[in-house]
Amino acid sequence: MMKPTVRTILHVDLDAFFCAVEELLNPDLRGQAFVVGGRPGGRGVVSSASYPARKYGVRSAMPTTMAQRLCPDLIVVTPRHREYSVWSARVMDLLRENAPLVEQLSIDEAFLDVSDDPVDGEEIARRLQGEILESFGLPTSWGVASNKLVAKIATEVGKPKGLVVVPPGEEVGFLAPLPVEMLSGVGPKTSERLAELGVITIGDLASLSPKRISRAFGLRGQELATRALGIDDRPVVEEHETKSMSAETTFSRDLEDGGRLRETLRKLSEGVGGRLRRNELAGRTVRIKLRWPDFKTITRQTRLENPTNQDGEIYRAALKLFESEWRPGRAVRLLGVGVADLGPPVRQLNLFDHAWEQNGRLLRAIDDIKTKYGRDAVRRGSTNFAQQEEDQSQSTDRLEWDVEDEA
């Protein structure tokens, strides 16, 4: 009988990534209590907090105004997402050069499967941790285990700048004393229900009888019990199929001006269209997301006849959905646009329909200019986009743009 293969999975997390990049760009921030996030005074939130700031209780997703109350001398840095993407790509390229399977989870997190490497997993992790620090100046935390679930928790235990190894067969013992909230799938509500059952640690959950956990959580209870035992057979997947792309904005103050709402809808549509083209994707379903001042949130969607990645088509579909839900004078807290059902940008064209192809070439040229000179290098000649779209629908679907000087 063949012995089951023991996998070696590494998990890496770039410590306080946005803050770490900002420290590279501005060394004066090192050792300071600062956050990357929205400005206080509105609805800005913390995207990333430096470790000195975390000592005051400052955390990501916290309103910036609250963070400043906790730490009066807090420095607030405006996010530079383009820079973060560049540094992330450098790290991910290095990982892919050193492991046969790399699954990027987010801009600052990845799994590596090195099961077939004769070198010990801890040695690989320690070498890569050193290379990333030496080559890029970025600190990382690592977890090494026989599966993704345990490796990720090991990383959390070792933060910051740590490296925690869980040998095969020791998963249950490693997890047992840890807070149950560290287990994926256990949020605040689940944690409260588990506390009512006397479950505080992952070990408490693992020792619950199947009948009690099923009675409390139904079919999901068995899944939680399995995780508590450190069992996870999910493979490291090199590429995830992108199912949708979206962009949204939360207004600093509730907005009821129809012109500004439509202009925001246009900009969001352009952002999504640009990302689709960069990834050589198009989608058939356009969605909008609306959140009212009372935090009630609705989503609406429509299916297009042909897949698209063009800003104007996305905007027109989104605008139609918006107009069906919004009434003049009604305030909006959040507005979002998304495109789903993604695939290759293939389209069945009418024999005499060249406008879509012409727009595609124009938009790709504009994308190139924005990539080279910045997002604001190109802008529409008219801010009355809704009227412009209406005019286009009566003639050809032509777009006109102004190009700013490079300076």
C-alpha cells in the first residue's frame, strides 16, 4: 500500500505592506506611528497601519478619525496604489522564479507549493524571506505546513517578520491553544455562537461532539470541525479565473447631485473598462451597487447582447440601471460599477458595424497614453457625458478626447 504524499505548503504575507512601501519611498516614516488611508474629516478609512501605530490600537478598516483619536500624533499618508502594485509584482516574480506553483491571494499574500523540492520547506522559506528583504527592503512573515489552512495561520502567529513551521502530524496540537477567531470562516457572529457553547479556542471546537456542532450550525458545523482538526486538501492553484471586475467609491458626504453622481458613474465605468482591456477580458453582465445613507445597499444588473470592455457601453448600461433606482434629491453614500461573466473580448459584429472596432483601437491607444504619462493625462472634451452619450446613440458611437501636455 502506497504511503500518502505529505505536501509542503508555504504561505507568505508582506508585513504592513502599504506602510512598508511608503517607508521605502520616504525613510523619515520609519519608526513613526502612521497609516495609509483616507484623510480624516470625512469617511476615510485606514488601509494599512504601521506597527508603531498598531500599539495604540489602530487597525486597518478603522475610520481615520477614530485612529487619530487613539493616536493624536498619527501621520496620515495618501495611498499610492500604482506604487504598491509595482512592488508587489517584483516580489511575486521572485516567488515564481523559486517555486513551481505560486497562488497569489492578494497584492501582499501568496501560497507556494514546494512539495517536490528536495530542499526542506523551512530552508526555502528562510532563504526567500532573506532575499525579499535584501532585494526589496520589504519585511515578510512565513508559515510552513502540510496544507494551506495551517500554513496561513502559522504566518499569523509569527507576525511580524516571523517564520513558523508546523511539522506534519502536529497540526492539531499547534491549532488547539489558538483563539477560535483565527480559523477561517469564524467571524464575529459565529464566534459569539461558539462562545455560548463554551468554545473559546480551536481545541475547544475540535473536541465538540458532532451532534452538538451539527445542532448549532447544521451542515456548516462539520466543515468547521474539519478545519479545527487542521484538515485541508485544497491545492495551490497557479491561476484563478477572474469572474468579475468592479470599482466603487464612498463619498465623503452623502451626495444627491444628479450630475456629480452620473459623472462618478462614468469615471467608475472607465476604470473598469480599462482594467478589462489590460487583462484582455470582456463581460456580458453590467452591475451597479448603491448604498443609501441608512447603509441599505442594493445591487442591480443587466445582461448585454455582446460581451464588452468599452467604457461607453459599460456606462450606458450602468446609467440605465442607476436611473431605474435613483430619484432626484435622494442622497447616495456609495456608488459602484462592475462587469461580470468575463471571457475573451470576442464579439459578433454586423457586416457594416465598424464603430466597436474603431472605439476599441482608440481606447487601447488612450490606455497606452495613461500607462506612460499617468491616469490624468487624458480626459474627455465634454464633462456632460450623459448628453454626449445620447448624441452618439443618434449617430455613430464615436468618442472624442482631449490630451494634456506631458508636462
